[in-house]
Amino acid sequence: MGGGLTLGATRGELCPLDVVQENQEVDNGLPLTFTPVNPKKGVIGESTDLNIIFQAQSICVQSNVWGLVKYEGQLIVSALGMPGNPGPETINNWFKIRKYDDDYKLVYCPTVCSLCRPICGDIGVKIAANGSRRLVISDVPFKVMFKKV
């Protein structure tokens, strides 16, 4: 099934730029922060646009903010996004949490830009040739549970 979420080098790069699921269920992954489009509200409700940010440091220069990038014809989740500033320049960096069965799923379908027409989709896991479990836009949602850290 796999464990928590972390950063991985899945495209042959030296830096761990992509969001991946740990291979072992006992591995919790890295802590995440969820920042809603309006941080003053203080509560993150379902279907609220939010930035997802890894709370980790690396020798590599990267933001750790989730964002979609195109790779080999697929939209994958990387950690190269920009926080805040809702609008066309940051449209790829906004995700939502939605109820899914008895748990939740992550969705890319931002509404932070009224002029933008993003292609919406569930975030799922695709196992790459090297065995990494990369997060991508998928027809099969990745079921998530939250743990307070």
C-alpha cells in the first residue's frame, strides 16, 4: 500500500524535486503544512484552495511547495511551486482536500483564478519504472489520512 509522502528524485535529477509516497507503510514521510488561500480564516474546510508545503530542508534550492509540472506527457506533483499569490501565475500550486469514502483525497481543481480554466483531476499514485510511487493527476484517487505532528 505504501506509507506517507516525501520528496524523491524520480526524473534522473540529483535533487529530490518530486512528491512521492514512501514504499513502506511504516514510513510516515515528511510533515506537511496546509495554507489556505485565505490564511486569516484559520480553518481549512473541504474544497478550500490551499498550498501544500513540505516542512523539510535540503541542500537543493527548491520551495517545497507542491505544484503540477508536465513530465513525459503526464502532470506530476513536484515541490517547485510558489506559495500564495492566487492567480494565473500560481494556478498549478493550488490543491483541495475532499471527502472520499471514509477518508479523504487530494484534488487539483483550483478556483483561485476566475479567468483560468484548469484541467481538474484527482491526485493518484503512479509507480515509475524505478519503483518510485510518484504523485500524478490520475483517474484513481490516492486515499489519504491525516496525522497531527
